[in-house]
Amino acid sequence: MKIVFLGTGTSYGVPMIGCECSVCTSDNPKNSRMRSSILVSGRECNILIDAAPELRIQCLNNAVKKVDAVLLTHPHADHVLGLDDLRHFNLRYKTNIPVYGSQETMNHIHKMFSYVFEKTLSESSKPEFTLKPINGILNISGQKIIPIEVMHGQEQVIAYRLDNFAYVTDVSHIPSDSMDKLRGLDLLILDALRMRPHEKHFSIEQAIDIVARLKPKQALFTHIAHEVDHEKTNSLLPEGIKLAYDGLTVEI
């Protein structure tokens, strides 16, 4: 299984518009972060987790030529606005792409992308995707996918486990039964916003504590704010934990 980090930033992205902090003005490319998303490749299938607003650019930067399915963690704009760019894959492969998520997320997507589901005579292209509410464990091209409920402030978000890898973003609390589903991992990708606390995201300290409790073989932090310098922060992290960065590819 290969995992490509298409983006590792917050809803603002890094650099932030108009910001002149040391990270936003850094010449280190690892301090430049598009909105968070990953591509998981295996079993001759490419699964996109979340569709960031920069999806077109992310696919060009990482030579992504095919998307077979999309898993959505939740319906916030920074995680879904790239769905329109699925039309490139529709045109190339002449296929409708399944999009999975909670029923609430599917309801939001149906409203946000109402034009996708309206029959029109226009020749203008639009994406073709089918909304598939999650009702349990998924099987996509032979890949078992376990949806795991976590909390983003007062909102519920879906994390995903594929074999011994899990992707957990936009999270501030993991219920005990969900913690149990995240044990025995080779790789945990986890939300770690910044040093300071936030009501809807783990701080870096809180994320480190979660890693210590779950004990994955490796952990990579994502959804990183502009306050976090890549090199300086990496030097402070415990062994086995690193910050992810845009374009990072990991094989497990």
C-alpha cells in the first residue's frame, strides 16, 4: 500500500493570505501546505480520502491519473470542494466515481453540489459521482475499510482504517471504543494542529499523548497550522513521530 500526502495544511492553507510570519514567508517547501488530503494506492485501486479545494493542483503535482473512489471524513469546505475536479477522471475513464461518507456528509454534499444531480441539456462538463452513505465496514476492490467515529469539537467525523494504517484528521476527542479500533497500527496519520490548544483539533502535545497510548509503529502528523515550522518542530518530536508534508510518499 502506498500513501501520498496531497496536502497537510489547515482550512487556511500555508502560507495564509496576507500573513508575514516566519513560516508563511519560509523558503522551505515543507512549510508550504495545501489543504489536507491523501491518496491511498493498492490492489490496483486509488482511493482518495477527502477532496481539497486544490485537488487539481495536487493531482498534477503528484502525477495522479486515476481515482477509483473517494472517502470523506466530514463535509467542511476544505475537505470537499475539490469534488468538482473528479470530472477529469470521469472524462478519462468514462466511469462514475463512488463517494462515501456519513449520511450527514452525504446530505451536505447533495446540497453543495446540487448541479451534479440535476438533469440538464447543457454540454458543459460536470462531475459524475454517486453518494454512498456508510452503514458499516466497506469493501472497495477487495480492500477492507473500517469507518471509525471521532469527534471534531461537537461534530462527528469519520476516521478510516485500511489494514494496519489509519487516517484520523480534524479530531479533538477519540471515544474509547474508537481507540480500540486504532490499536495495532503500522502507521497512524493524525491531526496535530499547533502547539496551542484548540477546541476542535488536537494540539501537538495531545497528539503525542494519543500516539503514546495507541503505540503505532510510526505516526505522521497532518492538518498543520502556519504557526508550526517543519524543521524546528520535527526536532522536538519523540522517536517514531514526524510531521508529514505535501508530496510525502509512504509505503507500508
